[in-house]
Amino acid sequence: MADVQAKRVQPGSIDAEMAGRAVRRIKDYLMQYPEQSAVRVAGEHGGEDPLVLPRGAVSLLAFILWSKG
């Protein structure tokens, strides 16, 4: 596995409108698929393999985005 470093995001640098849209889409997805333990995240333009994330990580991301919105 390649060495990947996370980029630190400064508070306030997240677009609140974009974060709100993302939270709504995440909540809709999680409600639609309540039994799914992993979430496949595909790019908007397709063509790449989807990113597979644990459901808990996606829920945590929604919480982080919601708290910024």
C-alpha cells in the first residue's frame, strides 16, 4: 500500500451548502440501505473503482459535515 497522508482541513474552510447536500445524500442512502455494512462511494463522473467505506465511517463523516453546516 502506498504511503498516504491525510490533509488537515482548517475550521471554516468547508462550504456549508456543499456539506449540507452531502449530509442529505448520506442520510438518504443510509436510510435506504439500513442493513448494508459497507458503503460504495463512486465518483460523480464514473470510470473509477468505487471507494468502499465502513458504514460507521460514513455515519461519522455525516456527523462531521452536519456540525460544519
